[in-house]
Amino acid sequence: MASPQNNGFELIECIQMSELEMEHVHPMAGSFAIIEMEGEYLLGYNSLRRQWELPAGKREENETPLECAKRELFEETGQIVESLQLIGVARVKNLKTKAEKLNPIYFSTIYSLMPFTQNEETTEVKLWDLKEEIKIDQLDLAILQSMIPIQ
């Protein structure tokens, strides 16, 4: 079971869609990457927020949503995954400002983990079975629960 941590955002809904459909959805914010390996999901431990999180982050100028997902995945977990596929978009609300944003969600299955090196933000990575008790960002947990069939 998870102990969700609130960082000021809540999931309104996840909308399944293809890359072609996403071209008509604006504005897009930063991307999430859901990486599955043998029925478990890749998380990074954010030492600044003291919680486990999906690889995700803000888009840089002129960066596509897919490029953002790949970059954040590498920066936060050391993983290079070329076969990321869009599975949907998270409609998210900032609880302070009430502003909404749309975050693309990418998915891939991998068969082994690449080496991880600690960085300023992420001190550890793990594969989570969705059952082990961990402190996880509530938005990330909601996205996983919406996009992945919970067993």
C-alpha cells in the first residue's frame, strides 16, 4: 500500500489518446514516463521532497512531449528507453492557483535496468510492485492507478 504525499497538485482525469489525437490538445505541460519491468514500475526517490515519484518534469523550450519524457527519464533514473509510446494525457489541477494543465503520459516495458548514478534530485531508483508500503506523490499514484490495471 502507498502513503500518498500531497505536493499541491491533484489529478482531475486521465484521458487515453494517441499521438495523432494529442496534436489537437493544447497547451501541453511536462511529460510523465511509466516504465514497467516484470509487473513492477520504475520510481525515483526525490531527496528534495522525500518521496518516490514517476520520472517526470517540465518541458524545455522547443522540446516535444516525447523528448521531454525521454530526457526526464534519463536525468532522474539513468534509463534510456527509445520505445516510449503515448498512452494518454493527465489533466491536473494546481490546488493553490486552481490552474489546470495537461501532461502527456508515455509508457514502455523494459527487460533490464541500466546503471543508476545519484544526482541532486534523485538518490535511488526502484521497481515498485504497487503493494509495498512507500511514500509516493499522490498525483503519481493517481496516474498509475488510472493508467495501469491494479492487481
